[in-house]
Amino acid sequence: MNHPHSLAARLTRSLLWTIGLAWMAVACSSAWYAQVEINEGMDNTLIDTGHRLMDLALHDLKPTDFTASADSSALAAHPPTKVQRGDIGFAEDYLVYQVVDASRRVLLRSQDAPVAPLAAALTNGFTDLPRWRVYTYQHPDLPLFIHVGDSVAHRREAQQEITFWLLLPILGVLPFLALLIYYTTRRNLAPLQHLSQQIGQRNGQNLAAISGTALPTELQTITDSTNHLLHRLGEALDTERALAANAAHELRTPLATTLLRLHALLELPLEPDAKVEATKALESLLQLNRRAEKLLQMSRAESAAALSWEPVNLGALAGTVVQDFWAQTDLLDRLHLRVPTEYDVLALGDFDALAIVLRNLVENAVHHSNGSVIEVVVELPATLRVRDFGPGVPQDKLQRMRQRHVKNTHNAAGYGLGMSIVSTVVERHRGRLELASPPPGYPAGFEASVHLPVAAG
């Protein structure tokens, strides 16, 4: 069955316990009623048997048998007659009888009846003895009494058999009943599972309303509430993206102007202290400019604008991006590009969006490689890899790097928005982002691998 905490499993257990206990109660009540009826039927049988046997016993007794005294000499002269099975009695072992006189002298008995007289009252009615339930019947005209006894063990055995056969079907049917309940429950909970899957597929890039058709009435309210929440969340995200994009866009012009003026200022003869402060201001503005650029990239990655789906030569893409970084003299020897020369590696996607992905991965590697070599690798079928051999990323933060503003502890300048942008763009390309630290086959470092849909060559 499913997970023990699933709704289907819980409903199955609850229904099975309820049905099982109800069935058990009905079976026990039926067994009790059957026992009452069995006892009543057997008592009626004893009464009928006693009356019939009394008439038959008179044919086997002489008048002197029950008129003689009950002393020892008379008892020796008239020993009790033992009747064989089938003469006038029942053939079953559990039914016995004795014919006695007023002195409790046994005049006639069945083969399996005790030799000693039964300790039953000499009055019409029933007497319960340890081994027998005895019915006593007195002849209306003669001083004769007949004790007809039914084995208590026989009655108990009959009651136990009835109880057993009433409870046995429960034990046999419950496993099949459990499977039937589970199957029925799963089938009726299928719309709920479908709704759960639909809600689980919603994220920042997919906030479409959930279709409520073919759902039960009880789930329609949940669907309507969820759609209302998704609508409000979509509006909030759109507002956030628009605010970030507008702010970043509006900052680009004044930032560019200020950067040009600072560069011009640094060309002038300045006092050493003023030159240091101007350099620090320039660095701060460059960092702010990079952050504005990241916000624009994030806005584009998360926007609803459609991507172009065209074959992209990943080798040419990697060459274009790496060429920009090689303009920095300190990266000319550190940044290596490995692209196959005998064939093209084609992916299906948007060239500009994938360039943003690769640029962010290289920037992150530059920030965290601690001066080590950085490799950009293009592989079949449609894979981009960026690896460095620096200190790497702790395992507990490796997967959280895809979230916004999660940074590597080795440097506060990277793995904030960059990896979140990469993850978003790759997801929109229906690709897969894999992070490893250290890279497979290497003792240290970090590797990001982007697997994209393959374009037909």
C-alpha cells in the first residue's frame, strides 16, 4: 500500500477497523443468539425424549422391579437392566438416561449412562450437574422417574463450533476487504491526488489557474481558493519584477554618467587621499552597476516573455562570452575554453538567455576560484560545464545556492542572484542544472553543468 501517512492508507485502516468491529459484534450477537436457541432446542429434545422413553421403559420392566424395597438384598435380586444402543434409546454417546424408582434405585439405564443414580431432583424439571444437564420426568401413575441427560461438553462443543464458523468468514474476508477498500479509496481520491499534483507544479514561472472541471464539489472550494491565491501571488510577483526592472533600468544612465565622471576625475592630478577615495567610490559604483545588471537579468529570466527557440551553437556561444572575460588581463591565462573542433554542439533555446547563464557561471567561478584555473567546457549532447579548482562549496549549501541571495561563505560577492538567475533560465529552457563540489574526478573545486535540449543538426 501507500505510505502509512497517506490519506488512502488512513481511510483504509479506519474503514477496515470499523467494518471489522461491526462484523465482529454482529457475529458475536449471532453466536449468543444461536447458543440460546441451541440450548432451548436441546432442552425440548430432552423433554420429548424423556416422555417417549418412559413409555418404552414400561415394556421392559416388571411390576416387581419398582415395587420391591430398596434394600441391598432386593437390589441384588433385581440388578438394573442395561439397554444396548438402538434398543429404545439414542445412538449418540452424549445422550444418556436412567429409570429409577422412588428410592433412587436404577431400574433401567442406557449403555453409556452412569451405574450410580444421577444426583437429580425427583421432580419434573431440569437439573444442572457438572457433566450433565438432566431432565427428570415422573410417570403420572407409577412411582417411576426417568432422568434424561445431555452432555455439557457436547453442548459447549456445539456452541464453540457455531461461534467458530461465524467468525471464520471474517478472518478470511478481511484481507480481500482491505484490498477492495484500498482500491475504492484510491480510485475516489484520484481527483484529490490530481489536484495535489497540479498545485505542486505551480511556481514562480507557472502561476496558471487550476482547472476545476471534473472535480468533486468538496474539492471545488479548495480549487477556487487556490486559484485566488495564485492570482494574488502572480500580481505580487509581477509588481516585484516590474519594480526591480524599472529601478535597475532607471539606474543605468545615472550610473554610467557617474562612472564616466569618476574615470575622468581619476585622470586629473589629485592628492593621494583624494585619489584613494575616488578609487573606492569607483569600485562601489561598479558593484552597484553589476547589481543593477543582475536585477535586469533576473527580471528577464522570471518574466513571462517568450523565449526564442532556435538552434544555438554552444561553441560559438562559449567563445563569445569567454572573449569578453579575456579582456581582463588577470583572466587571460586562468580562463581556459575547451570546445570540440570537429563538430558543432547544438542546443535548442535562446542565445541571449543562454549567454546570461554562461556569463553568470563564469563570474561566480572568478569570484570563488581563489586564483585557480577556470575551465569552460562544451560537450555533447548539449552540455555546458564551468569548473574551478578553488576551495569549493560546503555540501550543506550546495543545493541552496539555487535560491536567491544564498552566497558562498568564502566570498560575499557571488552566488547571490547569479545562481538563481542561472537556475531560472535553465528551467525555462526545460534543461537541467547540476552542481558538484568538488567536480567529479578532482580533489577540490566546484563545477556547474547545464544540460540543454538538443537541437536537430
